[in-house]
Amino acid sequence: MNITSTLRSTAQNIIDELQFKFDVYPRLQYQPLPWIGLKRARRGHGTVARWKAIESSLDGLAIGSAADIGCSVGYFCIALALKGIPVLGIDMDARSLRIAQYASRKLGTRNAGFSNMLVSPATASLLPNADLIVLTSVWHHWILHYGFDGAGQIMSTVWERCGKVLIFETGEQEMPAEFDLPPMDPSPKVWLENYLASVCPGSTITHLGRFRAFGPGGDEKLYVAERNLFKVARLSLDGEHRSDQARSARRSDLRVDTGTSAT
């Protein structure tokens, strides 16, 4: 490495460190990154609680690849990468992606990548194929920007790209009227199960629990609500799926996170 390259590398490292400190001040917006000492976030406890439920639901399944649509600062991506699963995080927020990339570099998770992308009906075809797709706190934004039919179009493409399991969660009745969400009668859990069955044909749907969330302007203490988390698995998983069903039957279908958590 010549002197110019060395100076450029040193300068870039200094810039990256300063940019990271600026990006995470005063705290992370949604997800924590405990692996690099950042445990405080507006939705910190809820992120961890959800990951425990997701990780447990994947027991016995051979997940060879993953994608997290709306990955934020990459908590789920890094958690998957540390389990040896190659993962691509997708988000449209440059600040969140800078933080995710910085954390990934610090941890040496070379099997995690991140892409800056607005997912819309026009761009959904660019989404990658993956055994596991994580889709949390995104669907209600699609309805806000593209309407119910547009969100359904994106969901259909996401399911086409999903090889084995889709993890799904969305804003529910805590969202303001401007999001124009459907009434979700007789209950959000039942309505969302029926909706997922319609846009994800050839699937079985498992309710992973209800977890703390909050409406706009809230945090883990203000405007607290609960959201339903689902696992949508392809019936073609055959033996893998049957084994997972047996484990799920031994767990409560309505496990509730009672801590102060949110995502």
C-alpha cells in the first residue's frame, strides 16, 4: 500500500468513526445493537423479545439465506449472520444503513450485506430470493403510500421470493387514520391470519405471540399497544414443517411479551 492509499484509508476510518458517533446520537431510533455496546433504543426490549420468538420458530429448519425488508440498523440481520446465515438487509434510510454497515464491519459479519432501496410496486421485482424473509413494521407504510391493492401486490411478490418462511408483523389499530388501514375485524389477529392466507397461498400460518409496540410519537412507555407476530411457512417444507409443527404445538400459541418492549 502506497502512502496515498494509507493516508486515504486512515482518513476514511476517522470519517467513519465520526459519522457513526453522529448517527447514533443521542440513541438509536428503533433497534438496539448490543454486540457493539448500544443497548438503548426506543424499541430495544421489543426487538430482543421478537428475535427470541423468531429464532425459536426456526428450530429444525435449514435456512440457507435470509432477507430483512425494512432492516433499520440491522439487528435481525446481524443476529442471523451470527448464526451463520447469509443475509441481505434492505432499507431506504441512509442513516440506518450506515449504522448497520458500521456495526457489521466491527463484528466481522462478512455474510451480512445491506442495500439502500425503496420497495414499491415498481421495484418489488428487484427483491432477492431467500429461504427466510423478515418483514416487520413495513406493510402499513405500503398501504399509506400505495394503497391496499398496491401493498397486496408487493406482498405477493415478497411471497414469490420467499423459499421457506416469512416473518410478518405490521402496525395495527394503534396507527392513525391517515394510514387508512382496514378495520381488522373481528380482531387484528384473525384478520391478519386470513389476509396472510390470501396473499401467501400454499402456506401454513403460526401465531408467534403478541408483542409491545407503540403509535407515532411513542416509545416503550408512551402510546403502548400490542402487535401480532406471525410465521408464514410454505407447506412444501414437508418433513421440516411437520417437525416444526410438533414443536409449535407444545408451545402456547398466544405467548405474550409482558416486558416493556416494542418494535
